[in-house]
Amino acid sequence: MPEDRHIRLGRLRWQCRRALLELDLLFERFWQQYGDTIDLQDEVALGQLLALDDYDLWALVSGTEKSDDPQLIQMIERIRNEFAPLAHA
């Protein structure tokens, strides 16, 4: 993995550490499952999601709010489908 990509993924991983325990657990599992397969498109979508406030992010992941951005929708669905039991706890 090129060093710049390694650094970007490290930053994203660090940004996944959230104040809400549910999000923290969700992203920990996400990285365990998908950490090695994240592509540039995923990086962008994940970065946009992680720029959100915890409660706004949880609203999207839990399904109480919806996004209009197709790229975000795809990432949210990926997270939600993989970890549905935790997201709806």
C-alpha cells in the first residue's frame, strides 16, 4: 500500500473514534471487515460521513434520516446491512 494511502486510511480510522459508543463499536467492526478493501471512492464517502456530528451520523446509520448523496447512501447501506443488529440497538 503506498505510504500516502496508508496515511489517509490511518486518518480515517482515527476519525472513526467517536463519542457515541454505538458509532465507535460500529466503525471498529467496519474496519475489521473492510479495512483492507477500502478504495478511493470509499475513502471519500467515509470522509464525508465522518465530517458529520455524531448524532447526525447516527441518524443516517440508524435510518432515522436519509441522505440525498448517492455515494453516501451506498456507504451507509454497506455499513447498515453489514451491522444491522448493532445499528438498530
